[in-house]
Amino acid sequence: MCGIVGVFDLKVDSQKLRPQVLQMSKRLRHRGPDWSGIYCGEKAILAHERLSIVDVQSGKQPLFSKDRKLVLAVNGEIYNHQQLRKNFEGDYDFLTQSDCEVILALYRKKGIDFLEDLNGIFAFALYDEENNTYMIARDHMGIIPLYMGWDQYGNFYVSSELKALEGFCNHIKEFLPGHYMTNEKPGELIRWYDREWKDYNNVKNNSTSIEDLRNALEAAVYRQLMSDVPYGVLLSGGLDSSVVSAIAKNTLPKE
Amino acid sequence: MVGSPDLAAAQKVADHIGTVHHQIHFTVQEGLDAIRDVIYHLETYDVTTIRASTPMYLLARVIKSMGVKMVLSGEGADELFGGYLYFHKAPNAELFHEETVRKLGKLHLYDCLRANKSLAAWGVEGRVPFLDKEFMDVAMRINPDDKMIKNGRIEKWVVRKAFEDYLPKEIVWRQKEQFSDGVGYSWIDTLKAITKERISDEELANAKYRFPINPPMSKEEYYYRTIFKENFPSDSAAACVPSVPSVACSTPEALAWDESLRNTNDPSGRAVKNVHVESYK
């Protein structure tokens, strides 16, 4: 995991706010004990506490575009990043092997309209310095936590955990899963994840394939085993974790 | 915990599939001593979440000490497939399906929060393949009637069927232990006993004056809420946490399914009468 703190719509001098943001970010350091990074612009600050799992060498955050105009702090994993990267051959200058960098490429190409392309778990804040615009989003189910808040001056914050905002913000709310937000309407969450299967009428006549189910879960475990560091499976002896363990074991090369 | 039902089962699975398996034991006292830290890290006063997060939080520390930074975990299957024991009481496929959709929509407040923050407390990342975006579409487009518990099929029959060749028979067809139960009943029973001692009837009766937002409904919840408030004094922090009546993790809507569900408020799987083999008498 990682931890992020972002401040937008700054109403105060960013250099004066910077030490406070560092202090807030430090409260999330358990999430990302491996490195810290901060971007401090005139209108936005992004702080990141990193847990390195993919691209341990060069994946430190915040990530930048080559022209340094786009800044990105992510807590999460983009499982299909390699597949997505292939669409950008020659079109975008990737600077790292980080799975998250593809978010910058997608934003450059599509604006805010790319969240459904991602398969992963994430909460991120992206700042576009050139246009002084920003975008914040959270994954489809809320696998990664995210909160938002406002301080007494009207500065707007997002943070991976509540504890970074408590005492600094007068008003705190959860940033809902499957939603995003932009500078156009600060605080107003817009749903991006929606599914036809929520309605019983759309699934009641479907047929059930045990084989498709098996293949789909195997594919999911395979996707999610993306890692450059040692990993494990939590095994409780219940059905669910046992199935995940068995698939992970089958998927792995023998070692 | 030594002797808990999950421990033996986990060892059996590991032996069968041939993984390197580490058993991690903790005592009730170690769990109790960790509660304050668990509430700080989890940022909740939800009773079920705290009960189930404590073992996971302790486990995460050991995992980290072994040099592991990422773990896969089984969260989400019970929501996708109606694996909670109270799903036995679902009257028809439509209500069954609607409850799975509702449960999925609330995961960010419960199991997703638990898995992420229990592990992140120690710098470990949790991944949840059942909640993979593509897999979810496949799982939720199955005909809901095939997920129902009837005609001799036990809960999560489709998952069991799909993976029956991967695992020992007694695991594939083992009844669900809700995590809070699987670690051993002594953990939950101790929590109830201790909090009953520490919080007076008077305090609980007047809870709404001390905690106007989501007043605690039990002594256990009152106890957790007190610790939460020490760490997160603001009203808006308190309002970020859910507080609704529930039996064995059901939503309030599903409580209407059955008279016996309606009259209890206990998140343990044992509270589902006549379903769990060790249900309360």
C-alpha cells in the first residue's frame, strides 16, 4: 500500500502550507514506509508515502509527465498496465516502469474519460499544472480507502486515511468508491462505475457456466500476482482463501 | 488461536496444494491489548469489523516480519455469491440477487476497509482477486437462481463446484465460518464479557447524549466508540462510520426476510438460528 495526501484550490501560500502537509502525510507513513515524496506547486500540493512493490528502483512518486506539467500521486495497482501501455507505443514518453504511470498517458490522450479502461485498485490525485485543473478518483469497490475534507481557510484535501485529516479539517467525508471528482465542481462526486447486472431483470434469464467462472477467477489471480517483491496468500482454511491459494500455487512457475 | 476451527483447515489446504505455510497463533490477551491500535488504524467503531480486524492486524505484523509486502486474500466472495449464512433465508432469486448487490455496495465500509487498513497498518498490501473488476462482471452475470441455497446445494455451491478438483473434499464442502467465528468463539465471547463489565447499564442507556451521531447500541460498541472518539474527536469523523442493526452481517433490508433474524442484533454467524451447526440454542 501507499498513502497519499493532496491539497487543491489553495487559499493560502503553498510554501507555508507545505510543512503541515508533510506532517499530515507522516501520519500515513505506516502505509508506505519505503520512501516519501512531495510536489508543492502554487495551487496544489501532492504528498506520497510509498510502499514499493512494482518497479522498486524508479517508481517513486509523485510521478510526472516528461514536461513536468502533469503530477500524479497514486495509492494502488493497475493490473492491466502492460496491456494499456501497448496502446501508447511512440505516443507517450514513459519515464518509469511504474504500473501507475499509464494513468498519466491515458489522461493526456483522453482527458478525464478513462477510468473504465483501468482494471485495478486505486485512489489517485492528478494535477495538471498548465491548466490548473485536477482530477481525483477511487476504484470501483473502494478496495483502496480515500477521504476528503476542507479546512478553515477553504483548502480542499484528499487523504488515504482519516487520521491525516483529523484536527486539520473542519469537515471530513468519505470519498465514495466508483466515483471521481474534478476542479469544476469541488466536493461533488460523479459516479463512473455502474453495471447493468445491478438490476435483477438484466440477469434473471442468464445461463450459468461453471467453466467460465473458473477461468475468470484464474485470470484474476494471475493478473493480481504482478509483483517485484515477495508475496503471500492469507489462508484461513475457509473456501475463499483456499481457492485463491490453490490458483496462485498453480499459476506460479515452480521454485 | 490454538485449537480454532480455521487453523486445522488451513493446514490441511496447505498440505494438499503444497504451499509454504506459516501458522500464526495469538492469544485472547494479545488481541485485547491490540484493540486500541486496531481502532486507530481501522478508523471504525463497527463491532464486526473490529472483532475480525484484530487477528488480521496481528497477522500483518508477522507477515511483514517475514519480508513479505503483498498478500492475496479472499474478501468479496461472500458478497458476490451470497455466502453468509443468513442467505439461507432468502425467499427468492430476485431478493437474493438484490441483497448481493447491496452487500457489494457496502464493502468499502466493512471488509474492504478491514483488509486494506489491517494490512496497511504494517506496510503490507492486500489484494482481493474476487473483487477484480472483470471477475465481478462474470460472477454477477450468473443466473442468481443458481446461487441459491436449495435442493441440497450449500452456500457458494457454484464456487465449490468450479474448484472441487483443486482442494481436499472436506474443505470444498466445509460450511462457512464467518471470520469472527473461525478464529475461535473464545475471542468474541471474551470481548462481550469484558465490555459488559466495563460499560454500565446507565452509560449505555444514555449513550445518545454522549454520542449523538450513531449512538452505540451495545456495550461492546460503546466501548469501541469511546476509544474511537479519543483518536478521532470530530463529529464528521464519527459520521464516516456506519452503524446499522445487523444479524450475521445482513443488511437491514434482509432482516425482513425472517422473524428470527429480526429479533436479534448480533453479527456472529451463530446468530442465524437452525443454520450454523453450532447456532445459539
